[in-house]
Amino acid sequence: MRLKTVVLLAIILLVGFFAVEKLRVGRVDKRLQGQSTTQQVFAEVPQQTSTSAAPFALKEYQVKPLAQFAIRARVLGREEYSFGREADLSPVDLALGWRRMAEPAVYEPLNITQGGRWYRYSWSSQPPIPLQEIIESSANMHMIPANAAVERVLKKARTGQFIRITGQLVEVTHPGGWRWTSSLTRSDSGANSCELIFVETAQVE
């Protein structure tokens, strides 16, 4: 076999090998992209999972992650705060609703207000859905933005919009003894029932 023929065969084999390899890598990339997309799907209820994230310093505070958290919910109200130790960390609260509390026919008849880090609702004659369902499918959440971009998104959120949030439920402490701890359940109400979220990503729809 002449040298020229051998070289030509070698080139053909190399081209074929790289073509097959490119096809294989492309299929792997598509599969990984599909997995990533699946992981970003937000369910009808807040998603909470365990975390091994280490505590970290934020300003003069120590932040301890308690759980990973993700939510897609309807904005029922937004309240901004400028004074107090809490405002140093969380300049905005969002009252959020999911499941039936995300439906206008359910939340619009309610009189919804925020203030003093609380979320309140009332009705004229009877609630549009059972009270316990309101409790379990809505909440006032204290937002600690991870950066200025996240803070801008949180402050742009308006009643009626959907918002997607990912981050950590946290406990925050100060060397002076002050402590602020997130609720870890959606079924509580009253004092200490709000979620305290270190918000890593936020997107208004």
C-alpha cells in the first residue's frame, strides 16, 4: 500500500473519530442541560431541603443557614423598612401566596396589609377559603438580599406579580446577643412564624 493511500485512510479515520466524539459530547451536554432545567422547576409549594452550608459573616452579623429554600409565588404585598437592626439586613418584606392563595378570586376579596414586620388579612363576612388553608398557603417573608441586584428585584415586585426566589432560610445573630430566626414550617402563624430568607436569586415574572 502506497504511503499516500495510508495517509489518506488515516485522515478519513481521524475525521470520522472526531465527528463521532462531537456527536457523543453534544448528546451528553443536552442531557445535562435537561437535568439542570429540571432542577430549576418550581413547584406549587415552597421547596425546603436540608443544607450543609457553613455560617458566614454579613456586616456585623453572623448568618447560619438552616435550610435551602425555593419558592414561586404570587406577591400579595410588599413593605419596605429603613430603621432598626432588622432593616440593616432585610430592607423589604414580601407577603407571598401559593396554591389557591395565588388565585385572584381568593386573595383579592381579602383585606391584606403589612406593617411592623407582620402580614395581616381580614374579610367582610367569611373567608374565601378555610383559615388554615390561608395560613398554610401564604406567609410574610423577610428578605435579606445577597447583593444589590437582588435587592433591586425585590423592591420592584408589585402586588399581583409572580416572583421566583432561591436562597437559604437562616438564623442571624449579633455579638450583643440579638437573634433573628426563620420559621421552618409553613403551617404556623403569629409571632416567629415568618420566614427569614437570605435571597441568592430573585426574578419577577
